[in-house]
Amino acid sequence: MEDRERVLTGIRPTGPLHLGHYVGALETWIGLQSDYDCYFLIADYQVSDHADDLARVREAVWEVTLDWLAVGLDPERSSFVVESVIPEHAELTLWLSWLVSIGRLQRNPTLKAEMKDFGRRSVPVAFFTYPIMQVADILLHRAQLVPVGEDQLPHIELAREVARRFNRHFKEVFPEPKGLVGRVPRLVGIDGQAKMSKSLDNAIYLKDTPAVVNEKVRSMYTDPTRLRATDPGHVEGNPVFLYHELFNSDRQEVADLEERYRRGAVGDVEVKEKLAAALNRFLDPIRERRAHFAADMALVRDALALGSERARKTAQITMSLVREALDLDYLEKFRES
Ligand code: TRP
């Protein structure tokens, strides 16, 4: 285990996971498990924007873990980590915040956009500094590889910078992590909006029942220029066909539907019914595994406890290196002269 390179990635527990998470992240994570020592983090320190709804955050910790187990992340091979179980995350965040200027954070494009979303609500200090905590997540476990969404790349760049700065100023402790972007950086929502997301209410969740999937697909945004089934339709940029491409394993059916759609020889109803069926075939085994674990929540708890305990050991080793690098062991080293 120890000679494999380490992967660390995380997610904020704000709700159950959807198809966008699957093709943008989970699918990559699943593949990395056989070659890397993987740490999957529930970033429950980083929800200062959800402080008024902690009950939902706590529930989401379980939802996310169930989704992880359901898609095949394996708590025996990989470590599921609850960030707040390891207070070293907070400690390292503080030390690393020495090395990041306010201006550097203000120029972070992802953070900038997210702060704008607060509108007139005030931004908690912890929100403004969350990229430093994310850097600490990565460096605390001395990860070499960080699979993330495209929007997270500025935070990885910051992690590289902070690692270099710490190593140069104090002592060589941290590897410089690399980012890895998933197959589909941004999945379009069922409403045709640029991004599937919980807050836009345009998501299909991994735990949605077949009936819910059917209904969501029925209401999907499709080619707005097409009024009748006999009008030639647009496949490119059409979310219904994009989902067919990504989730329908019956390639022949997809090719046939595309060809007929372009010619105006198939109705939207049939294209959508076939998509709903394909999505349900894709989701069935995921839902089945989810139900299996949901019926035995002690397994879910144990997965989090086991991974967090494992990761805490790594964290403590890193912190002893950090304390030594910062020359913090002066009480231990004290000699009466
Ligand atoms: N900020 C990330 C997101 O919103 C989640 C995250 C927290 C993370 N800590 C991390 C991602 C460490 C990668 C590594 O998606």
C-alpha cells in the first residue's frame, strides 16, 4: 500500500450525488483505486455557506457515503475520510495560511465567482479562506494526484505554489500535487443549462427511482427549433442526445436514433423513452448496491471510521514533519543551560 502513489480528492457534503458527479468525478475515482492509495474526503469543515442548515449537511454525509459505496468505491482498498475527525486538517490550514496573501485569494477565479453568488449576503471568513483548507487537505496527506472538476484547477495550482514555498522556506515536506480532470468536466442539466447542479434543480440523482428518472427525462429540454416529429432535428448540443452518448450502452440504438432524428423520422417521445430506459439500466445496479448498504448503516459508519482512522496516522506523520520544519519542538528540545 505504502509504495503506491497517493490520490486525494474531496467533496462537500451538501446533498446526494448526481449524474454530473458520476461522469465528472466518480468514474475517474473508481478507476484510480486499483493503482493508487486513494483518500476520498468528506469536506465537512468547508460548509460555512450551509451553517444555517447543518441538519442537511449531517444527512448529506451519509447520502454521499452511500452514493460512494453504491458506485463501487471500496472502503477496504481506499480510505473514506471525514475531514473534521482529523483536527490536523485545521492545524495545517492555519500554518499554511501564513504562506498565502489576501491578494492571491482575491485573484482566484473560482473563489471570485463563488463569492459573487453570495450576492448581498455576507461572506464568512472561512469561505474566503476555503482554498487554503483545500490545499491543506491535499498536503496533509502528501497526495501526488488530485482528481477534480475543471473549476477546481486554480486550487490545485495554489496547492503546488504553497508546497513549493513551504519546502523552500522551511524544509522539504510536501510533494507538488498534480490535478486530473474527469472525462466530462461539465455535464449539461436536464433543463439545458450549462451545468447539472443541485442548486439549479436540474439534476438526475444516482438514487432517483425509475419513476422519477422517467418523469425527469420526459420533461427534458431538447431541440427547441423542432416542432414536429417530421422536422429534421439537431443532435449536437441536444442534452437528450448527449446523455444517450454518455449513458446508453446500446451504441447501435443511439446511432439509429441520431440518424432518424436528423432526418425527421423519429419523435422526441421515443428518443426520451429510450433514454429513460438506458439511464435506468445504468442506475439499476447502483440503486441495488445503495439499498444493500442503506439497509445496514453500520457498514457505512464503519467505512468512514476505518478510513478516517487510517488517514489520521498519515496526518500525524505529516504534522510531526511540519512541526519539525517550523522548529516547533522547542519544548521537547529544551535543555537547561
Ligand atoms: N472544493 C471541492 C469542491 O467543491 C471539494 C474539496 C474539498 C476537495 N477538499 C478537497 C477537492 C481536496 C479536492 C481535494 O468540489
